[in-house]
Amino acid sequence: MVSSLDQYGQQLYRPGNILGELELRTLIAEYLYQSRGVNCLPEQVIIGAGNPVLMQILCQVFGPNISIGYEDPGFPRSRKIFEVNHMKILPIPVDDEGICIQNIQRERPSLLYVTPSHQFPLGTIMTINRRIQLLKWAAENQSFIIEDDYDGEFRYNGQPIPSLQGLDQHNRVIYMGTFSKSLLPSMRISYMILPPLLLEKGSEITSLYKQTVSCHNQLTLAEFIKKGEWQKHINRMRKLYQKKRAILLETLKSELGRQVKIRGENSGLHILLDVYSPFSEKELIEKAIEQGVKIYPASLFYKKQPPTTTVLIGFAGVSEDNIRAGIKKLKAAWKI
């Protein structure tokens, strides 16, 4: 922070670029090309104080009453933002390859929201075949795809699959990412990459909000990236989360065994747990709370809500000892 004060001086006292500081947008474009295969110019990058702010800008770009295909199950906050902006939500189921292309072709939405790197909450990693099918559909129907790459840095098995945006030959993908998950949630710095067709309207709408992230925070982050500290941090966090994940999976298997099924363990910072128990989802969560363990219901993520005894378990902010102790407490709580 001190070095950014020394380097940028008076620049920190100006309102700053409406789309975000050019230094940071340039570094984001370079990083995304190297790490995710995203092809863009700094001029296509828009910075905002968290994904909800950028989603709101997108809603203004597309306007109300537009139909949007949305993964079911999917991230409820983003879905709610589209709903309050009077978009028509079309729930699209997810299979083992990702969002179902047949349902998209039948529903014919104008816009599509997907989380291909780590489907929320199922953890599915969209196959290359399904990605190519989606891009072909978008090009043929002149539709746009919002690619939310919220957990793109944290993949534990196999080689990373290129982003949808990096595979796109027809400029139909809006790419979204954030530093909140991987760096510091309180900084509230996210970004989106707009395709050229949307850039003029996107810039116009963004100018109404001005820039929602302080110039100081942006330039401090830019210095952090330039000095190589960002990549070091990601490497450290990936190793740490990989270790925590291994402990979680090992403890689940040793303590709960065949009474549960683990899903979504190959990437991200949470897993889904199908629990084979006479207890309902609500009862599973209540009994966990009685033991001091916080878990989350999977049913919240569905628009067309199925009966479920599936819960979500996050591990990023939990110590290794507490992971082990927590699973043992779940075993006692659920009497498995």
C-alpha cells in the first residue's frame, strides 16, 4: 500500500477511470490469457466492487423482460439479481457434462448464465465437448453466455480446460471473475470481460455508476500482481486447499464410509454430500448445528426444488484439526 502511494502520488486523489485503472485492467488481461486462455484487450475489462455490481450493470445492458437460461441448481444470489431486474428465468438442468444443451435448444433463451469451471453447487467441470456445443448454439442463435469463473484458480485433478471465452470464435461470451474468493473478500474487487458488441453500451451504463472500487485499492492490487506476489499467493492457497480437501475426503470416507456420497471434489472450495439417512435435509442441518458444525442445505440452490438429503460443506476457512473434528461430530449427530 505504501509503495502504491509513493509510485502513483496525485493519481490517487483523482476519480480514476470509470472502467477501472488501466494498470490493473492490463494486468488482469495478461493474467487471464496465461492462466485461463481468455483473449481480450484491457479496453474490454470492467472492474467493479463485487460480482453483484457487475451483474447489475449487465442487467441494464440487456434490459428487462429478456429470457435467461440459468443452471438448476445454481447460485441463488445471481439468480435473484436477474429476477429483481425483471428478467425471465428459465431453469436448465445440469448433467455430468454441465448444463443440458437439449433444454437450452428447446427453451431458446436470449442469455445464458453458467459456471463451467466448477458448477455451483454440484461441482461439475463442464466437458470440452459441452463447451463447444454451447458456443455453437450461442453463435447460431445470436445469444450471449455469461461465464462466471468464480473458482477457476482452484482445480485439483487433471489439466485445466480452457475457458469458454478462450474457445469462443464469435464474441458471444461475457467472462466474469473475482479476487474476493482467492485474495481478500473485504477488498471487493471483481471484473468482467465484455465482447466488442457490448462494450459501448456497457461503458455507457458503467459511467452512470462511476467506478465502485477505490483507485487506491486497484493500484495496490496492481503492484501486488506486478511484483509476482499474486501468483505466489495463488500457488500457496492452491496447495493449502488441496491439503485441506484431502483431509476432508479422507475423514469423510473413514468416518462416514458408504453412508454418504461425495460430489464436486475435483475443484473449488466446497463439496456436496449426499447423506443416506432417515433424517430430512432440515433435520441433518439442525443436528449438525447442535454439535457446533455449520453446513448448508442444497435445496436452496434449486428453482425447481426436488426432495433432497444433500448438504454443502465448505472447507476453505476451516483448520485441518477442525475439519477432522467436525466430521466426527457429524457422525455422532447423524448417528451413522
